[in-house]
Amino acid sequence: MYDVDDIPCIYRIINIRTEKSYIGNTKNLRTRLAGHIYTLKNDKHYNIQLQTDFNLGDEFQIEILV
């Protein structure tokens, strides 16, 4: 799990291998990232490219934009 705060923000999930990004916003970053991780691990994420890259074993980085 990522060590993040419960903060409202705009965030970016970066695929380290491809440098592709997913940008989202949330009122609670910790809860939102937990949701991403849960759906990715259960092969149910709505962003098909993010799910595909996760299934390939790619690594990701989180960046807070605002």
C-alpha cells in the first residue's frame, strides 16, 4: 500500500516503464488509492490500459499535482 495522507487532491499514477499517466481527483487520497489497488488486484479496474499494464507486472508511481 502507498503511504499517503487523507487529503483532497489531483493526483497522477505514472507507469514507470511506459511513462503513461492516469490523472484523477479525490477528496481522500488514501481511500481512492486503496480503491484503485483493490480493483486492479481483482482485475476489475474501469481503465483498461491501466489494468492491462498492471496485469503485465508494470510498476507505478504516485504524484500529487494539486
